[in-house]
Amino acid sequence: MMRSLENELKECARKLLTEKKVDLIIGYSKSPLPLRSTPCFIREEKDVDSLIFDLTCSNNLATYLQKSKCAEHRKPNTDPTVRMENRCKIGIIAKACDARSIVQLILEKQVKKEDITVIGIACTGILDLKKVSDRLNGKEILNYNPQDDEVLFEGKDFKKALKLSDILCDSCKTCLNPDPSVYDSFIGEPVSGAKTEKQEPMTELENLSFGERWEYFEHEISKCIRCYACRNACPLCYCEECVVDRTNPQWFGKSTEFSDTFTFHITRMLDTAGRCVGCGACIRACPTHVDLAPLGIKIEKEIKERFGYTAGLSLDATPPMATFNEDDKEEFIM
Amino acid sequence: MSEHRKPNTEHRNWQPKIIAFLCNWCSYAGADLAGVSRIQYPPNIRVIRVPCSGRINPIFVLKCLQNGFDGVLVSGCYPGDCHYISGNYYARRKFAILKTLLEFIGIEPGRVQFSWVSAGEGEKFAQVVKKVTDDVKKLGPAKRFVKRV
């Protein structure tokens, strides 16, 4: 089944390139490492065959609309005429969460809708490598083979099947909108929306006392080494100069001192409030597995409750933090 | 700066340090009125005047907590009274999210408080400061978010 999905995908990409509808396709290709895929940038028809799509395609490709070379012509400091000439049309392969990020980028006027061709793809979730590694006691995996609701992992001297539901990312297991919200063409069959409630993993933390919650976050955030992988993986962290990098004024200390680190994470979460689509790219990018999810989910929940907005679902929406309603609730203000 | 960083916890007569961000057009004038009218209120606040409550970046609040303030008060014009028409409406949305997140990570609700005080409300300003000071006194010195240097 996966094979035919890939064939359909290659066909679609090839067609877009031959008909010169796009100059560039952003997709996934095989990585030398097992259980990994790597983003690839295809400009020529002959390279289309390297495209893949499977359980390992974890990057949020919308990030590259902003952070790759093809984004350079959009920089405000380039001559506008040059910008128009170099404007390249991009075809991008988008899972549901990538598509939501693209919607946000269009809403925030970071990319032009007419420059982007979205190839939506049916996604049933992607692997959480930490969960896999934990369940295989960190043994080296050489090959894997997805079956219906199981994945067979093979290593040097072992073979083990793991249940798919045990090794999918949390953000996939609780995904409420598994089909792309916008697309120009769609690959595969739409995935039905019957999934577990998104906020489920959170309630536990919310029922704790202030002190216990603080302890939880103190433990989690202490693991952070300030590599900024979370920021770099995030499709919506696209500021030319990040506030954390500023030196005048210097808002954040540069060490891994706890309060500085936590201030950075809180600030990032507040900056993405009402824009974060919950793709989990920051969490997957983290080398030390800091659990940032509760912060994001909490804000997402609050935004939905207060302002009735979920990020990335519609191109006609107004981002909630860029507007207001005279009747917004203000029960917390004296 | 250094004196804010180390609250004197052992001292029996510990007094909280509270920072107050007041908007130029309403709350700052309200504070002025309280002073001119000789209304008594606790001397624990340090005032920073800002052009509008919309000027307040959540980072300001985080930095204050980090640098050792025991409480933060943010005050602006009533909705509809903003000198810049809509600054406080946007601010209200920001504050709602900030407040939720701070409470979620375990900062006690009394530490960071928000209020609307108009230029004519000297009495209300005094009451707000009294309430914030009392709340923060009950909570004791801030320890959780303070930068450990």
C-alpha cells in the first residue's frame, strides 16, 4: 500500500515539474540511517524517483519554505524587481500538520498562496524514535518493515515486532485533523477523523498543584542544552533575528542557567500562541527529549476556549493575537 | 539590580518588592491622583511608566520575575478608553495567555496581576496596590523563577 502511495506521489511530482507548474519540489528522500528520512529539494524530473513517503517522514517541510535558499528572494532587503524575477514556484509535500503550517505562513503573509502548490498526502502518523529505541533497549536497528498495525524491526541479532500504536508520536496519536486542511492535489485516501481526544495527555498535569507542576517543568527544562533545534525545526519561528540572539538589549543569558532557559521556552511558546499547529516538530528535533508539548497544548486549548480559534484550518481566518473582540473575557483583571 | 536578586528571606520584617507597569494615560495618572489626594497605600511598588498597556511585552514580566521581583502589577486604561483606541484590547489577549501559561508552569496566581485603573480612580489604585501587596506578602519571597547566579 505504501508503495502505491509513493508511486502516486512521484507521478504527481513529475507532472508538476514537466508541466513547469513548479520549479522546485520539497519532499522526503531516503536517509543513509535506518528509521530516518531526509528532506530533499528536487528541481529536475530525473530526481523525482528519490521521493519517498513512509512512517519516518517526520520533518515539517513547511519550515523550508522559510528557511531554505528558495526563501531568500523573499527577504525584504533584496531589490523587489530581482525578487519578482527569482520568484520560484514551489511544490511541497504536506502531511496534515505541514499543511496547517503552510496555511499559517500564508495567513501571516510569509509566502504567497500562488507560489505554492500543496501536494497533500494521507498520513496515519509517524514514528517516535525515542519510543522505538526505549522498547528495543537502545539496540541498533538495521531494517524495519511496516505491516498492518505492527512494525517489524530487525537488528544484528534480533527481530522484534512492535505495535504501531505504541510507537507513534504523541502528537500523531492525538491528532484531531489528520487530513490536510488545504491542498492542490491529494495523494492516497483521506484518513477518518476518529482518534483519541487531543487534550487527554494533559489533564494529568493540569490536576496537579502549582508546586508539583513547577517541579515537573523544572525537571523537564533542566534537560535543555540551548541548542535551539526546537526553534530551527519550527515552521513558524521564522524571525530574521530571534529575540534570544539579540545582544542589545540582551534579553536572555547565554548559558543553560535554568531561569534563562525557561524564559526562552516560555517566550517561544507565547510567540507561537495562536499560530502553533501542534505538529510536534520541536519535540522530535530535541536531542535531550525535553517535553515541551504540555506548554503548547495548554496555550492551544486556551486560545480555542477564549477566542474560538484553531491554527491552520482556514485561509480566511484572522490570527487571534492580531485581532480582538470587545467582549473578550477579562475575569482575571481587577 | 543585585539587591533585587537576593530577597532577604530570613529577615522577619521582609517586605515584598513589586514592580508596577502603569500606562501613561490612565493608571499612571490614577497613581498620581492617589498621591495628590494623599491616599495611603503600601510603599512596596516600583513604578515603570509605559505609553500604553499594549506596550508591555510578556518578556518584561518574565524578566522581572527572573530578576527577583516578588510580584508584578500591570495596569492600563479600561477597555474602550485607550488613548490609542485599541492598544488595551490587544494587550488583554496577550495577558490572558500569559497569565494562563504562568499559572500552568506553577507561578502562583497572586504574583502577576492585572488591573484597569482610570485617571480618576486614585482610590481604586490604592486598593489595587494594597491587594497585590497583601497577596504577595502571603505568598512570601519569590524563589521559583529567580535567576541563580
